[in-house]
Amino acid sequence: MSTPAPDRSSQVSSRGAAKIGWRGTEPPGKVRDMVTSQLSPDQLAQVPVARARQLLEKSAESWATEALATEVGLSASQLQRRFRRTFGISPAEYARALRTQRARAALAGGTPVTEALYDAGFGSSRAFYEVVPAALGMTPTQFRKGGAGVEIRYTTFESYLGLLLVGVTERGVCSVKIGDQGPELEDQLREEFPEARLTRDEAGLSEVREAALGLAAGRSDRAELPLDVHGTLFQWLVWRQIQRIPCGRTKTYGELAMEIGRPTAARAVARACATNQVALLIPCHRVVPAAGGEGGYRWGKERKRRLLDLEANRS
């Protein structure tokens, strides 16, 4: 998906929300000064949430939920509800994701596993191996070696949008691609996972195929399939929010940036859309520019237009 021009209209018209977000895009900076007289009750309620996220990003391993809630002037249950409503995950899940992201970066850079786990803020190897393998879709050592030894089963099939390729690990769907030629899509899968074992499996992936076909034809809102995709915490916040967009509806890059608490990050939201590894399952086609039109799409503007038309007619 191509990067749109900055969404200036949404930034100018959302001054109140901007005051409870961060300056810049990724990574976040300091929370802006509040002008509470200009904030609506809903915006004012998010101020403690913004502060809580700032504290977690500064030192995720130092905060229990109760202590964090006290620091920002809320009860633990209030913080849990407001944080989840704003970001789609709990403060504890956010902290784990931050630690996991640090571990991913260290492992990808060749840092030994033991050193990576403590540097990332995990207090023990047990805590590290309980959280990180699920987030990486493979063991930490496998991830550091580029996914060596991981098996990916895949299938290709015709759909209303053209040829689809779906790749699946033992943990979930890791790739959904749309194109015209099977060999070309298979080459893309090999480039994405150069160290993995790729095995074609038509019969074993029939359930996944039917789910993808329903999405490609605009018949389904979303598929309840486990995902095995990798991204930064910011990307995951964007992808989770995209999954909440109902079939037949669209949102702008600026609106998504506002919803995840980063009102000036429309460009970064567009980049997160462009790096989505599972087309349709994370429906990035439902994100459009504020200036109008469908905008860009990794798999072609015509496919995006066709998908949006199908979904609009269904709803």
C-alpha cells in the first residue's frame, strides 16, 4: 500500500486529541502538555491512559498494574478498562509486547538468547520462553537464525480477486498473497521465509482456503483464524484496530492514528498497512486516504476497489 500525503485535515481538526497523544510517530516522545479546558470528557478520560503508556514505554518491566494505576490516579479496574478500550490490549499485555519487541530486535541482531532475555526485561528464562515463542511464531533461537527449521504449508487457488496464496505454520496463518501467477507468489513466499521448509498442502488447508475465499468475495466480515505474523508493537496496534473496522465501512489513515493515540502518525499507519503480511485477514483495504478515493494497495488498486464495492453491497 503506497504512503499517502500527510493527513493534515485530521490533525488540524483534532487538536484536543492531539494534546493527549505523542509528538511525532514511532517511537513515541513525551506526552504533550494538557489544556484541559479544551478537552471533551472522553478526551479528558484518556489523559491517564496516555500517561500510563508513557510510563510503560519508559520502563515496561518496572510497573505492576496496581502501581501503574495509582501513579496515574485511577483504580486498577479503571485503568484496565480504559487502556483496553483505547489500545485493544491490557497494560500487562502492552508491557509484554514491549519486552518481546526488544527481544525480537536483539535476537535478529545476533544477540545470544540468554543475554537477549535479560536485556529485554524478562526476569527469568521461564518467563521469556512462555511469552516470546508465541509472539515470534517460533522459538527464540529459530528466529535469530532466520526461521531455520520452521515448516510452512501453503496452497494456491483461484478467487474473485485472482490467485491467492495462503501459508500456514503450526501456530497460524503467516502469509496471504494475491496475484496472477502461482510461481511468482511462491517466489515471494520463499523470499519472505528463505530458511523455512515450504510444503504444498492442498487437502490439509481446505478450511483456511474456504475462509480466504469468503473474504475475497466479500461474503465474510472476518475469519476467526489464528495468525502467525511478525511486527513491531506499533504495527500490531494498527493491525488490531484495522481488524475492528466492520465490513462495508472504511477509515482514513488519520482516523486510525487518532484511535491508537498517535494523532500525527498517519504516515506510519500507512507503512504498517503496506507491511501487512496477511491480506484479507487483516483488512488493510478498508483504510483509505482522507483526500478521497481508494488510495494505494499492495495487491493493486483495482483489487482494492473491487473488494470495497463487494463489501459495500453486502452490507
